[in-house]
Amino acid sequence: MNYKSTILAMFVFASITNANAQKTDATAPLHLIQPDYPTPYVIPQKENIKAVLDRVYNFLDKNSASKIVDANTKTVVTDYKKGNQDIVFEPGAFRLTSYEWGVTYAGMLLASKATGEKYYADYSNKRIQLIADIAENYNEKNIKDKDMLKTLHPEALDFAGALCAAFIKAKKDGLKANIDPLVNNYIDFISNKQFRLKDGTLARNRPQDNTLWLDDMFMSVPALAQMGSYTGNTKYYDDAVKQVNQFSERMFNSQKGIYMHGWVESMTVHPQFHWARANGWAVMTMVELLEVLPKNHPGYNQVLTQLQKHIAGLVQYQDGTGFWHQLLDRNDSYLETSATAIYAYSIARAINRGYVDKMTYAPAVLLAWNAVATKVNDKGQVEGTCVGTGMGFDPAFYYYRPVNVFAAHGYGPVLLAGAEVIMLLKDSQFQINDSSIQLKIEGKDNLHK
């Protein structure tokens, strides 16, 4: 080895030695080494959240109908008053009258409030107005869109509850459309036509007779709650509280703090599959009910306590990535976006309304939002959302449900989550304290140096 090579080798060895020396406990604060987080571990910024919401808005505005067309000629219909031709919605990637789009309408309305941008609310109002115009001006024989017919004659709670709640919210926010015939029809179906068990619990006769679907808490209770607020009639509040209590008595696992997806009356043993999105519908149901339920209602504290138990249970199952698993308590099931977004919204809302402690739960919400944001691609599509899912009693059914960017269930929850997290950030300050995200207490700088 020549002189230059020897000097170079000595330099490299010294550099390696010095670098390694800097990584000892005696020479460096090892606890401040940056971890290799799979999800950005940062305090989200309001402007970055809005950028995500804008991508979703732009994608949905381009890919969901906002007009009706002649069913035969495909020309756009502009004069609804004539109402004498066969009509369908213009082509789009999503159905305007599905329960998923009821959630999306609510998400757009909330995004408008959180950001101050009118175009979000305009998205919902334009389409709700369109649905109301069709219902008012067209005979059913001329309506050739099967999904519109289903919302005029609901066959299940899916075609009534979420739309009813969203329409009332839009009306409260200033929508001029005459929604009363529609919401009265929806609530009549929920209150008087949907099948119930003998004790009044809303049920279905599929996949087995006398089956409870946890999803149906959301398909009914928020509509009942909004109708109570809209009309002042306490019977709607009473039924809403009854549903939460009676579903919870049968389906909530108090040891785990989470709900099973399905309950069949004839089963002597009830298989417990804790499907993530159904638990999302349940936790969102309670948040939505408490939003309008009078505090002096005899069921208020029952619902509040149940919500607190459920949130405490849910956060135990959050994955280190910020997501929740398709089956909450089975970590080898896939990470699912729509449920994670619903939890981010619901827990943030519960914090913002004072139902649960901010210091305890806000970091989990911020992590969840950061995870969800990674699933909104450049086109504004929401990735990683489980497609529509019935009820099963074996694990394979849930483990292998497909995911798809056109699964409508992901879009409303992402809008709701982003909007509610923006409002959380407006009312709170957070900091990196000893490497972790913590609530910052005003007037106290406890940042680890």
C-alpha cells in the first residue's frame, strides 16, 4: 500500500470511528434519532388538509352527475317543469341517491364550514336540489333511473337514512329546495315500514331472519335525530336513543370496547367479527345523535357514556401506521381507509364537542388523518377502501373483501375527517414534545430540549 492509500484508509477509518462514536449514549441524545415512520409523523397543517380535500372535491365534481338527461336522446334536460320525457341522471362514476352519497353530501357541507369555501356546499346543494326537482316534477313512469326510484320508494334503510340526515343538514344551512316531501317519505319508511324486532329494534330478514346489522345504526339514527331537531317532535329522539341502546345491548363487547358486525336472533352463540367500517358507522352515529339531542333528554347521558366507551375501545386497536385493520382485533387483516377516516372524523368531533378528552385522544386523530391523507392520490381518488360488504360468519369473508377507488364509502368520510381535523387545529395547538406529538398547553412550554 502506498503512502496516499495509507492516508486515505486512515481517514476513512477515522471517519467511521467518529460517526460511530457520535451514536453512543454518552455522546448523543439517542432518543432524538429520527425514526423511520411508515406514515408521516407530523402535525398536519390546515392548508395541506385543504389541498387534500380540494383534490377529492375536484375528482368528485368531474365524476358524479349534476344533471339529468333524456333517457332516449341523451340530451341535457334544462326545463324540469315540463316533466314529460323519460329521464336518467347523466353518466357518472357514483350514484347520487346512495347512502354513501348521503355521507358525501354531509362531508361537503362540513368542508364548506371548515374552510369557508362555498364550492363544497354548492356541490351538495346542486345535487340535492336536482333530486328534489325530479321528485316534484316527474311522474315515476318517466323516471328510468333505478336508483332514483329506490330513493322514492326505499326498499331498505340504505336508501333512506343517510340521505334524510344530509338533506335536513343542507336545509338548515340555507338550501332553498323543497326537501320536505323527500324527508317525510324517508322518515316514514324508517319509523313505520322498516322491519323491526318485537322490542322495536330495527332489523332485517337477511342474511337470516331477525338479523341486526350494526351498519343500520347509521342508516337510521342520524336521520331520526335530525328529524327531531327539524320538527321539534321528541318521538324521533326517543326512537334514536332506543336504537343505540338496544343495538349496544346485543352487539357491544364491553371487554374489547368494540361492536360485532352482525347479530342473528336464532343463534345461541353469536360469532363476533369486529368489522372496522361497521364500527365506524356506530361511532359516527353516536356523535351525530349527540350533536342535536337535547342535553335534558333522559337518554343523553346513556349515549354519551356509550360513545366514550367505544372511542376508548377503538383507540386500543389503532395500528402504528395510523390506520385501523379491516377486522379491528386481527392485525393480519389489511389496513382499511374508510374506517380510519370515519374514526378520525368521529373522535375529532367528540374532542371538539367536549365529549372526550383532547389531550388523551387528539394525537391518535392526527396520526389517523396523516394516514388517510396518504391514500388520496394525485387524481383525488381515495385508495384502500373496502367495497360494499354484507355480513359473514367466517374470517375469510372479511379478510378478502376487495378494495377499489370507486368504492363510494371512502369519499364522504375523508371529507368529514379533513374538515373536522381543520376545526380541531383551529382550536388547539400541538407540538413535538420529546419526539412525540402532544397537545400544547397555553402558557406552558414543556418542550424537551
